[in-house]
Amino acid sequence: MHRNLTAETKALLINIGSADIDPSLLPADFRTTATAGPGAGGSSFFIRSGDHRVRLSIKPGSSLKVIPWKEGVAIQKEGRIIAYGTLELPLCHCPEQAYITVSERCIFDCKFCPVPKLGGHVKTLDEITGLVETALARGTVRAISLTSGVAESPEKEAQYMTRVVRHLAARFDIPIGVSIYPTATSTEDLRAAGAIEIKYNVETMDRAIFARVCPGLSLDYILSSLEKAVRVFGKNRVSSNFIIGLGETDTCVQEGVETLASMGVIPNLRPISPHSLRKGEIVVERPSAYRLMLLTRINKSALERHGLDVRVAQTMCLPCTGCDLTPQRDL
């Protein structure tokens, strides 16, 4: 029986988020380690099945097990095969993209994110160029995607990111997308430098939760920056991560998705990834498969009502889909 991933099965896999896989099945170049966001520091791999892609963390003893199967692999749960697929090569962080974290450290202290605790490296222009060139040597790179913490200040980060985009745009004929914390001129500067898409993350649309988990940041400023970004970058070129599992209600998500979509922003619903470095600082709950399906349908409805199309997006998370149940692509 041929079992490509369905949206329902992918929702289950995302809910669990990890799999036990024999190291002999997974060559080193098929593993990737996140350097940004809630999942920073963890190793994972990608499976492609039909029109769907999923990223799973490597976790011995997980309730999901990946086993060899004919020309590819099978995913088992409780001894029963629930999907077949093939392991997919990440070119740089994810398949088909050079997805690069510019600054692997951050002065802010968002409680869901381990990056401030990791104190990582700020990549040079030569290092970033080298990562793109390595990705090109590994396969077809359809996009360059850049994300970043805030190493010194939002203004300095945006200025450096603008320099990075200009540098890469002059060397590679590949679409470039950027995700940073906004500043007064970041939208215009990044567009002028050659970026075609931009992401400013709201993180959550529950204001009480935002104040608690994103100290020092301003939700109103992010929203006004997103509104301006739509005017500068255009329809279907602006997105925003909206984390699911911080304690927000479904009503909050529905209202938040409607607010963003009505502005012309594509909401990207991102299931929370609990991190050991934040244990005791925040209580999170990975969304159930049922909730992921429900909220993705709500998101899809809002997108279509406001004439937005995820499939137009060329960079960052929306075309990858590995971490999320993505409307109009998965469902």
C-alpha cells in the first residue's frame, strides 16, 4: 500500500516533532543543526513524501521510528507504518535553500528562544558567501534566506543585514528573503539592497503573553512595520511567524490571523519547540494534531478571504514547509 504523507499524518508528525532513526540511515550531510529560533542547537532531518515535507528532530526513544523501506524510508508509530518517503538533503539548513543565520546571538531575552543563552557567532561576509557557494555545490538553490538575532542593536543588525543582502545580490542571481527585528528604515533599506521578501515576527498576538515572553520588544511596532512592509514589498511578499503553544486561545489565533491577513501579511503558524535551556522560565505546550489542523484551516480561510497565496512566496519558511502545517501547500 502506497502511503504518501497526508495533511492529517503530517500534523501528527509535527505534534510529536521527533523521531528515532538509526544513524546508519542518516549520513552526516543529511543532518542539520538549527542556529536560530526556539529550535536552536538541535539536530534534525527532512523527509519528503509526495507533495509534503517534514522536519523531525533526532531523538532516540521517540514514539516515531524511521526505518529503511525499499528505495527510501518508512515512518512507524507503535510498530505500524504511517507514511513512506525519502530523506531529503538540506543544502544549508533546509532543502532547496541557503538558509543562513547571520548573528547567532541576541541582546533580547524572548523566553521561548535559546539563542540569547548560546552566545553564538556573527558571520562575516566571506563566511556567508562561502555557505551559499557550498549550498550551490550540493544542489539546486532556489532561494537565499537570511535570519538573525540582534547582536548589538536592531539598527546595527539591520544595517549589517542590508550590507549582506547587497553583497549577495551582486554575486548571485537567486531570490533573497530576510527575517529580522524591524527598524525605522529596515524595510526600505533591505528592499533597495535586493531582498524580495521580508518577515517581521509577531511571535504571538496575545498581548499579555507577548509582554511576558518578549520583554523589551513592541508588538505595536512590529505590526506597524509589517503594514509598511506590505506597501514596500507588495502582496504575498511579507510574512510573520506566529508561535502556537504559548498559552494563547484558538480565538486569539483566529483574531490574530485575521488582523495580519487583512493587512496583507501571511501568518506562519509555528508550533512551539520547548528547549531545555528555557526550562523553568516558560510553560509551553506543543499543539495537538487536531489543533494544528483546526488552526491551519482558519489561517487558510483568512488568506483566501484576503486574496493571499502562500504558493507565491519564494524564500524562508513558506516554501520549505518542514516545520509547519502550511495552508495552500499542505492543506
